[in-house]
Amino acid sequence: MHASIRRYKTRPGAAEELLQRVNAGFAAIISQAPGFLAYYALNAGNNVVVSFSLFDSADTAAASNRLAADWVRENIAALVVAPPEISGGPVTTMITARSGTTEDESLNI
């Protein structure tokens, strides 16, 4: 499992509009991407929006970054003030409310 984290700096006051557009458009697109596992987006305050995507491989996570870049360019470029900061990598630990324990087996640690 691989994660991609994207941090967007928005124009002052534009974070909520950006999130509304993500909910109305990008969420459906990324959920259909090959290898998709999960997607989260949040208003981190101070005109920052962060998204967190989970994919089944490094290749599909990297492809999601290209997908996001295309969508941002076409749909919300006027709301952001700089290219996103992108980080990510293999997920090494995952704990869920259901399991209450580390999901080692599914992560191939």
C-alpha cells in the first residue's frame, strides 16, 4: 500500500470552495483510478488544504499525482497560489478503529 499526500496553499478564504469542488468533481474521478483504496481531503487551516490518497502500489500512487495535477490545472488553478507540495511512500503502519491493532499482514511489513 502506498500513500500520496498533497498540500495545497490556497488564496485567502478559498479553502472551502476548493474542498467543495473536490467533493463535486475530483472525488468521483480518483475513486475510479486503478489501484485506488481511499481518499481523504481536509481543511488544515491557514488557507491550506491537504489530501491523502491510498493506492495499492507506488505506480498507481504516482499516477494519482498526475491525475490530480491535470484536474487542478483544469478546475481549481485560480484557487491555489502555488504548485502543491507532494510527498508519499509505502505505508508501513496502519491501525484502524475496527482492528485496534497494527495491520501488519496486509501491509507486507
